[in-house]
Amino acid sequence: MGAFVWHEWAQLVATTASVYGVWSAYYGIFYRKVFWDFIGGTLRAPGGLQPSAAIVPLTNIIVRMPLIQLVSFFVCMVVLAIELPAPGFKSMSARFGWVPRIAMLLIQAVLTALYYQGTNAAIWSVIAAFGYAMAQMNGEKRADGKGGRVGRSAA
């Protein structure tokens, strides 16, 4: 049985987390909810939970204007373009190193953890960043397929 290859596993997890992040950002634009509104909130009898005044700035950029969802959408799309080598991103240095991938995944995790629909994407982004960190600590090298011509025939 072969050895566990951390970076290949992390790439699959990061791709899944980013696809889920894109979906959650799109869904979060239409159904806006702050995930952290239960902290310090007041429970009202007929009205449910009333968020505290401490999260008003967060509510403004998630509920009133979906800025976090839009930024999260674009960050997740960039991570997808790096993980699934898009033609424009094949020669980027961010695609070859572990540290830029870890940084992008952690930024993605922070952004998606702020709104309700993105919590699963945040959890899986942190797990993928852990996988890339393990790959870096183990000294793994990513094999470049067919001299940069991934998926093309020699004809």
C-alpha cells in the first residue's frame, strides 16, 4: 500500500470547499443571515433572538449590503482557478507554492465563517489548509504533468 499524499488530498478538499463557498456566497446573497448573531443577543418572547448592538457593523456588511458574500464569491473563484488549473493561472507562482494556497484558504475560511451559509465551507477550508501545511512539513513536491500541458495529447 502506498504512502498518503497530503497535497493531493488537500487539493480535493480545497476544491470541494471552494465549490461549496461559491454556492454559499450565491445563496447568501438572497438569504442573508449573520452566523454570529446569537452571541450576546437577547431572547424575546414573540420575536425570537434579537442580536446585540455589538454586531451591527457585521450586520451592515452581511445583511443590508452583501459585501462579505461578494468578496467571498470572488476569493472562492480564485482558489478554484488555482486548484483546478485554469488556462490563465497555469504559470502563476501562487499555483506552485504551498504557502499562497494556505493563505488563500485561510482568507476564504475567515470570509465564509462570517455568514450563515458559509460555515461548512469555512470548516473544510481550514481542513484543506491543514493538509497543505502537512504537505509542506513533509517536504512533498507537486509533480507537473506533461511539461505543463495537462490533459493534452502529443499529437
